[in-house]
Amino acid sequence: FPEVAQQAGVSGLALITFVVDKSGVPQDVKIKQERPPDLGFGEAAVKVMQAMRFTPGMQRDKAVNVPMQQKISFSAQ
């Protein structure tokens, strides 16, 4: 959770695009959208996605790269 947003008690979300490579590692992780802007939600979401590991996509019993997008919500409490 971005520190500035947490101190302000602001919730937000980020939409992240990435490619899950043949070994299940996210590559080319980018911020597609973040609300509200400029509070660090996008950067925090990118860090989360870079730390994730996935089961690789399969096509005809062969691992393939798969483009993905993920919405991550941040809730201030």
C-alpha cells in the first residue's frame, strides 16, 4: 500500500498489463490505469505483479507466453 495514500486514508486501484512467460514469470509489467493518479497505486501494483509466479499457459502441450491484465484494489481502513 503506498505510504502517502495510507496516511491520507485514500483507497485506490491499478490496472496492470503483463506477459506471463513460458516459465510462469511476469514480464513487461506496465501500469495501464491507476485511480486516483499520482498516489503510488500503480507502482505498488507493479511490485506485487513482479513478485508473483504463475502456471505457464499451454498450447498443444507446449508452454507459451500469455498476455494478461490484472486489476488490483487497495482499500484504506
